[in-house]
Amino acid sequence: MNQITGPNKVLSNLKLSPFLILTFLYLFTLVFSWIVEYNFPVRSEPLKYEHHQVVSDEGEHISMSYYLLEQEESAKTIILLPDVLYDKDFLLPLALLLQERYNVIIPLYPLQNVEGEPVSHSINSRAGWVKSLSDSLHIENAHVSGHGYGGLVAIRWLSELGDNTHASLTLLSAFGVQELNFLGNYTLNRSLYSLLYPVVAIYKYGIPHFGGYDKQSLNSSYVRTKAEMDQRGIRESLGKITLPALVLHAYNDRYIPLSTGEESHRLLPQSYFITENARHVHIEEHPEIWSRHFFWFLDVAEADEAPIRANAPEERIQLSKEPFDADKLETISGWALLVIILLLALSTLISEDLSCIGGGLVVASGLIDFWFAVLGCFSGILIADVGTYFLGRWVGRPVIGWVPFRWFIKQRDMQRIEQMFEMRGVEIIFITRFLPGTRFPTYLTAGMLKTDFTFFLGYFILAIAIWTPLLVGISAVIGQPMLSYLEIYQDYALWIILAIALMIYSLIKVVLPLATVKGRREFYVKLLRLKKRYYPD
């Protein structure tokens, strides 16, 4: 009987499972996508309005792109600062209507300098570049307008940089104070936006898109812009603007809530406030709705009939000086509420403590009710830490024989920990719940030791049910001091992690052995040896 040998035998024994077939198809499609993207890169053709100007700021040189729509019969200029989410041509329909009476300039935010090195995406940096472009083009007494993110750049430009020489400010469905953006807290927002970095990287390199990545706005530049979007000084900046101002907002704007425009209007006592029964996208789709309000306001400002801060009504000035009152805001509901609950749950993957503190700050800002914040944090903690327990069961006890774990944890250490779980399991679960940094190794170890899951889960839920409302509630009541703790943690996170690692190592090597008679004897012997070595008789 003939026997199959060599490569033919290997092929005959090879069984292509559905998983292998799908994996092969995925890899083939991914490689083909890379080839298409490399050989047929997406290039945006420059519009007839597009120009470039080399500008300098603090010794750095940038070739800055901008759109220029000229009005030959007018020397007056409007500078429209765009948002970063929408396409760069989003404001062109509005600009074409405004061109009937004005020269219109739309600056495009630079991503790199003339040497090809990346530049800062911060609001202050971009305000500096826009000012440099305005100066290099010799533009004076222009009307400045900011749309979305561009509103923040406009506010910083006209206040922090001391440039109150222009004619007016218009905020078109623009971002404003920090308390009304997303979760209302800079540190928590930055942490959540940072989670988008791996998402964008996976989309760009791990998903076959055939160049589609380059045709949409959710890219690394957008994520970096959002992560660096520090609005903590916007409230103070609004207080420095003395120009005539118009706050123009879409009433049904889901991107930037109406409350943001209302607060900007309050902080600008000289401002007019106009809303339209429209959505955010209608700025591009129906520009005629907005252009008529622009023309009316600019006519009033140029006729010196629009108030400035100095002659604004006294009651408006006093109202602008009052502190932010979160109790006057309506709590969100529907899909927006669900999104915030999910985000709080996801933020527990970064830090359970920071998530609960952030949830408390969101409650303090008036965005959501207390128990919704508790629900988001509780569910996230439960899923993450139960997952840690099962990860320990899946990894198993043999992991301590691997490098580098075997350098720090010995077999006898695991035996001591196992004994401690048997004798003090309830106390350990409760103690670690109130000691940040000790939970992951503890729950991982509980899984590795195959601690009874029913026992673990029951006391685990009880500990979370006590701890989560407590921390969220304290954060909601204290507010700012908890924010300071949040920022300090961000600045010193690496050192805190190293300190926690040292604490866990000391716990395993020193504290736990002292809980037994044998361990105390061994510790005493070591002390005697040290004494004899350094202080011999």
C-alpha cells in the first residue's frame, strides 16, 4: 500500500478551519488595502480659494494654509476660524454668502512646521498662529468669528494675546467653558479622549479601509486636538473681551449644547444672543439662515451701535460676575445620558478611583443625577474586576515560574497568600477596595488560586456597593479639592505606580510572613544576622 510522504503528507493532514480561512482572508484584504493606500494616496486638490503664507511665532516657522474669498469692492474682512471635526470646507457655503460684502479668510490649523516636525495642537498655540497669519497679511480691525472649536481659538486670540484691536467677535455654535464640555472636567475628558489613540491606530493600520481613513475626520490629529483642548481658562478669557459680541447658536445642536452658548452670553454682558431652530449641520446645508444674522450684527457693530463691555447694562455686568451655578442646568437624558454612563464605565479601565471622582464632578456640574453616576462606575468596576479574577484563573498558577514574575514572587509566597485568603478572604476584599493600586494584583491572585467565585463575587459586590456611592458622593460635595487630587495623580502617576509596586512587594515579602509565628522567627533571625554583620561584638 502506497504511503503519502513529505510535503504531500503535510498538506493532506492540514485542516483549514473556518477560523483559519477568515484569518487568511482578513490578512490578504489588509495587505491589499495597504498596497492600494500606498500606491493611490488620497490627495485633496487645492481649491481656487486656497493660499499659503509662511508665518513665525516664538522662533518657529510654519507654512500656513488659508482660504481667501476676496470682495473687490470692500476693504472689510471677516476671519472665520473653523472647527476640527467637520471637513475643512464646512464653512465655505457661509463664506460664499458673506463674500457679497466682505473679504473672508478661513485659516487652516497647521500640523507641522516648515521642517516637517509636528507642532502643538493646543488652543494657545493655534491662537498664536492665527494671530501671526493676521499680522503677516496686515489685517486690522477685522470681524472675528469662531465655529465650534474655532470659538475657543478666537476667544484666546482676542483676550489672552491682548489683541482687542479688531472690530467684533461672533461665536457660531462654539465651544465655551470647561464645565459644559463633555464630562465637564479637563483631566477626565483628556483621559477618555486618549483612549481614542489606540482606536484610531487600529482603524488606520488594522482594518482594511483602502484609503478611507484619510477621507474622514476621526484621525490622530483630531484625537490629539481634543486631548490638548484645555478650556480651564476660557471663563477668565471671556471676561477680558471688551469687543461687541454675538453668540449665535443652533437650538437643536447635539454637538455643542445650547447651555454652552447661554453661558458664553452670560459671561459676555455686551453680547447679543440669537438661536435658530436648526441643527449643527445646517450651518453648511442652510448658510442663508446664519448669514443674515451676521450681516445684521456687523452692520450694528460698524455703526458703533453695538454695546461694548464698558457700556453694557449694569444688571448684565453683575450677572456675568456671578459664579457658575450648576443647579440651574437641566440634567441630560436619553442617548446622551446613556453615553455618559458608558463612558464612566469605560473610564474605570484607566482608574477606578479617578472614574468615581470624575463621576462625582459630573454630578456636581449638574449634567447627570447622582445614582446614574454610581451606576456607570459600579458596572464598570464590576465587569473589569471580575474580568481580572477570571484572567487569573485563565493564566493559572504556573505563571509565577515565568520571567520576570519568578524574580519577585516565590512559590512559598503564593502558599502564604493562599493561606491568607482562606483565613482572611473577606477582610482582604474589603481592605483592597479602599486601597488604590492593590486591587488588580489581589483579584488576579484570587483567580490564580481558584478562590470560590460565589464567595468572591458576593463580598466583592458588597464592597463596591459601599465604596462607589461613598467616593462619588464625596467628590460631588467637595468638588474642586477632588479635582486637584485628580490632577496631582495625573502628574505623578508613574511615581505612584512605582510606590504601589514597592508596597505590594513589601506586603508579600515582609508583612504577610509576620502574620505567622514561623515568619516572625525568620524575620528576627535576619535582624540578628544584620546586627552581627554591621555591629560585631
